Amino acid sequence: MEEQPKVGPTALGKMVLFLFVLACIAGAAYYFRDLLAPGGRDGGKQVNLDDFKKVEAPDTKGITTVQEYKYVPGEKLPPVKGVSAYKWTRPRRS
């Protein structure tokens, strides 16, 4: 019987993959370090939701910006004048 070739990463590939995973974990820990600290990112302060309501001015006009809509029931596209020089040819079979 023939010997099966080895399949999978080499020792160098395994080491590079391990370092990559370790770097991803370290990067995530650095990015989320404030969330892990006591009090969270904002230092434990309470957020007042009424402050967020004052950011935007109230809209008194309504849902749309269009004030008036005109409906024209009989309007159609104009008829096509002239035709192209295209002629249908049957595709060749080989």
C-alpha cells in the first residue's frame, strides 16, 4: 500500500495561526478594556434620557415635505417615431 501524504498545516503554520489568534484576543481585550472596568465605559454615571429628546427640533409640518399633489390621469408616454435598423437573425448551430 502507498503511504498517504500528510495533510494539514506545518509547524510554522501552526505557530503563525496561534500568534494570530492570540493577537486577536489581545486586540479585543484592549478594545473592550473600558467595559471590563468597574462602572463601565461611562464611569457608572446615570444617563438622563430626556437629554436625548432635546437634540432635534420637533417637526410640525407632517410626514412628507410635499404640500400638494397633482394627479394627471390621462398622461401617457409619446409614441415612438421611427424604428431601429435591427433585424433578427437566427443563431447558428454548430
